[in-house]
Amino acid sequence: MNIKPENIFRSCLTGMLLIAAATAGAQQQVPQWERFEQTFNLHTDKNPFTDVDLRAVFIHEGTPDTIRVEGFYDGNDSFKIRFMPTKTGRWTYRTVSSEPEMNAREGALVCTQPLNGCRGMMKTGREQDFVYADGTAYYPVGTTSYAWIHADKARQEQTYEALEKSGFNKLRFCIFPNNSVRELPERYPFILRSTQKAADGQRTVYNWDFSRFDTDFFQHLEQCIDRLKALGIEADVILFTPYDEGLWGFDRMTMENNLRYLRYVVARLSAFSNVWWSMANEWDLCRAKTHDQWIEMSEYVHRLDPYHHLLSIHGGTAVYIDYNRPCFTHASIQDQGPLYNFEGAATVRNIIHKPVIFDEVCYEGDHEARWAQLSGQEMLQRMWTGLIGGTYVTHGECFCTGNDFYTGYAFLATGGPFRGTSPARIRFMRNILEALPKPLSLADQSWDPVTASGGPGTYLIYFGDQKPKSWAFTLPAKNSRWGRLAGGERFSVEVIDTWNMTVTPLKEVFEVKPAAAKRMTEKNGKHVKLPGKPYMMLRIRQL
């Protein structure tokens, strides 16, 4: 039976909501990778965010697996612990709290098989790639919308619709608002004590209580993350940004406030299976924080998160950090330079011995700044170039239209509908990637900078903006880690138009013979006929 992906993930969401609504204290059945939630009602005159401690230890019966989670205050005299079972079977738990009413409370749950189609939390693979917990390969084909959760409800609904239609499977977005947005958010992460006018009579000065969080804001954030999960989208949550510039002061909090904020966010969100941590967007532009403080905060989140979700940090253009530190699971890079050819992306991959995502490579758009003037074709070409080189590339869009009631940043800042031409090609791109036996990497980087291996007997050759009318059939003898060709192997060829989204199988069969060191050619000198158009690709598979 064919089940649509959107229905699979809606099923996951429905199951999760039922779990949350289960009767407190009962031994619940919780599908693997969904959320168990236990609520404790307690009125206190203390600050419930800072002066009340609540934790729980979950122990898997029959194995040594033990998971410790932090509890949190969720408003209205409600304290919660959340737990994401990582293994099927019976789990017991016991709470530890500074308040007698919540201390030493015990319970149990039974973790059942995952809901149909739910693959679990994302992790990194052994070959610089990404896999779901069940071992299914994942190819991040994502986009960015910094402040979409702060937009009005109608615009948020447009964002969900645009994402579902296009087929993106990852979305980068910020918890904090963006000062480029004209309309102020309805809610903020912290409780606002008061506002006043600055001495110049123009600027508003915000007085926050950084020791108290707006629980309504975080409940909305969680709803957004669950809606993304229902669409099969990973939520790449950006924890800090420089896009405040003192307007609200979130970019220049003290380290004490930074760490308190991080602890609260991790306590609330770590039980969401589709969450990734992005410590910052353009960390080096956050002038109030040092390099060492970024490392300290990254390691802090890594220690706090009981599940060790994917974690990275994003710098300004060509600003790299030591991604080989244990706290970072992958590299999140802003740099279009390595994507002018396949070798550049592959070289970065070889230097950083972890999966690489170029999370900003300029944007499709019409902004006056040079970083948002790509055509849709150029945007898609950069994505394919990174993929062929064994890395991943995040899409971005920034069109400045008169009807956009934000300051010309369109989807990049506040979501809504896509206006560019590249998003329509994303689902087609994913279909090609997900049909591969294995994730892409150059077949023989040192001797062939254009042929990508997609696993045993599988190759992709992408011509980008070149317009060849013929291609002499030739392959490297080496196929990445999948062995070598000896001669006599027979292949089929499909001509793929990545822009017009067509796949044309060729009738001819191509057989190779050794030609020179490290090369194989077609034994009869056959060529592949091409249409002389840009953005063509060959998919070559051994028969």
C-alpha cells in the first residue's frame, strides 16, 4: 500500500498528541521516538523558573540505558518533565525535586514500536552523511526563514503550505526575532517588565525579566516544530543571532542569562525528535560574545541534551570554526566559494571529517545587496554542485516586492509563499537523491573531479551551466569506497534535465574497457547524445 509522506507524519503528530493527553500516573504506551509528558501542579511564591528544581531519571528495564531529563515550568502552576523513549520496552522513572510535592515521584511507561513511517531522531552516519535512527538515509534539502514564527498567523499558514508543496525537508529558523521585520512580534521569549523611550525620543528601550520566560511563546514555538514534523521537516533551531543590534538586547545578554536561556530551551525541546541545534547564525557578528564563549555554550548544550541532537554553529562568510570538536556533529557553513566547482565542496568535506552543510551560499532574489541576486538556475546549480561534491547545500530566497509588508526580505525573514523558481525543483531533486543506493561523494576525487558515486554501480555526472551536445562515455576505475571496475561491466544511462525535471532513459547499453591508469572507456567508443542545454545530468547504473 502506498502511503503519502504527509499522511505518515500527520499520523506521527496525532499519536504524539494522544500521548500528551494520556491520564497522568497511568502506565502509558508511547511509540518509540514520540514524547512522554508528565505534569505536576504546584503553586509556589518562588520564581518557578530559577528557584524550583525538577529532574527525572528514566531507566530502561532489562538494559543499562539510563536517560536523565530536566523538568521545566510551563505556566499556570504547571511543572513538566518530557521524555523521548529511544528503545522499545518498559521504562521506569523517578523524579528529583527541591519541592517535596514533586520529589521521589515514580512511574512507568511502555515504549512500543514506532508509528508507521516515523524514522526517529536524526544522527550522523559513518561516511559523513545523515541517517534517521532506523538507519534510513537522509538528504538534507533545506531552506531558511529566520523569523517566520514571529509572523502573523495567516503568513505562518502560508509558510506551511509553501513548504509542503515544495518538498523541503529541513527549515532553519530563529527563536529570537529579527529587527529587519517592520511589525513587532506579539510575544517574546522573556517576560517584558516595561518599555520606555530612549533619550533621543525615537528608540524604544525594553526592560526584560531575563529570569522569567513567556510560556505562551514557547508553547507556540513547540506547535510550530510539531507542525514541521507533520510535514516531514527537520527543525534546525537557531539559538542566537546578531540581528537584534541592541533593539531588544537579546544579542547582548550576560553569560548567566545566556546559560539560563539555553537550559530552559533544552529542557523544553530536547524531547522533540525533529529538533537540531544551531548555536548561532553568523556567530562572529555577535560582538558581545567571544569565540571561547561560543565554545563554552556549545559544549553546555551538548552536555545538557540527553539525546545529543545534531548540533552545529554557523559563521559569517568564509568564517570557519573548529568543527572537529566533539560537541559539533556537523559543519554549518556560510561560504559560496567552494561551490564554484565540485572539487571545492569535496575539499572542504575532506578537511572537516564530519558531514558538511553549506547553510548559506547567497540567495535567489532581487535584493540590492549582492548576497541575494542569484537566479533560480544559479541557486539550483549551487545546490547540485555541493551534492556532487559530497556535501549538502541549503536553499535561500530573498525577493523584495512592493506587496511584502516586511522590509523586502520575503521568505528569508518571515516565510509566506515562495516567489522564486528554484523551490519548484526541490521535490524532483529529493526524488533523485533518495533513489540512490548510498549518499553521494566524488568517485575518485584526485583523478576525476566531475563523476560522483551514488553507491555500488551508480554514478551521477552533472554538467551545470555547460551545454554539451555529446559526451564520450568514460568512468573512473575507482567508485569511491565501492570497489573498482575491471572491464566488461555494462551500464544504462538516463539523461536528466534538472531544471525542466525530466528523466529520459537511453536505449543503448554501454560497456567499458580499461583505457589508461585509473580510467575506463566505452569499448566501442560510444558517445551519449545531449540536448545542448544547461543543467543536464547523467545517471549511470550498472546492469
